[in-house]
Amino acid sequence: MDQSPPPEVGLHDPVASHLGYMLRRASAVVMAGLGAGLAGIGLRPVEGTILTLVGANPGCIQSDLGRMLGIKRANMVPLIAGLAGKGLLTKSPVDGRSLALFLTATGEAARAQVDAIMAAHEARFDRLLVGQDLTVLRNALRRITQEGETAPD
């Protein structure tokens, strides 16, 4: 007997036009595609993002990176430890508990792969939205993010 879910045709979706709902659905699509691309090199999107940011900011402090990404310290520690364990980055004490991060040669090579995968992924959406003003979209998303980080709901 077929156990597939019933088709969604004909269902009324009262939240389909809600901005938050639309952003979440769009984010899920974007991140799933990026995740699939990065899985080919054994990384998750958050790990690829960390490599890109550390490569662009050698010697950055782990706690600053966590704040930038909105990742709590308790979650950042295993991410950095995992990347260090893969030989992609090194941690160097700065003062007290602060750790500066640097890519290894292997990490630089992985970062180049991540950058290529991310660029190809971004190009997909550039093609999908050709003729649209992507600057307006990016600025609107940046404003939503900044407002969400500074103001309570």
C-alpha cells in the first residue's frame, strides 16, 4: 500500500504571504543546496563559513567570530575543535581564554574549495533572479538582520 503523504494541492495556506514564513522557506532552500555542495568536501555550511571568515581575518578571535555568526560559545567550541581536528585551522592563545584562529595550508585549500562552491551556489540565485535588483534584496535582508540583533520583538 502506498504510504506517501497526500498531495498538498487544494490546501489553503494562510501564512504563505507572511514575511517570516517566506524567509524561512527560502532560507531552507538556499541552505539545503549549499549543504549538498559542501558535503562533497566533507563540510557543513557553518564550517565552510568559518573557514571563509578565518581566511579573510587571520588571527581573529574565536569569541569575536562566534558573535559575528550568532553562535554561542558552547556551540562554537566544538565547531572550532572539529575544524582543528581535521587539520584545517590552528588555535593560538592570545590572552587568558582568547584564542586566535589561523588556517593551515590544508585549510587554505579547503577554503578555496568552499569559496568556489559558494560562488557557484550564489550564481544559481543570480541567474534565478536575473533582472531583479539584488542590491535592494540584500540591503533589505541586512536591515532585517541588524534590526533583529538590536531590538526586542
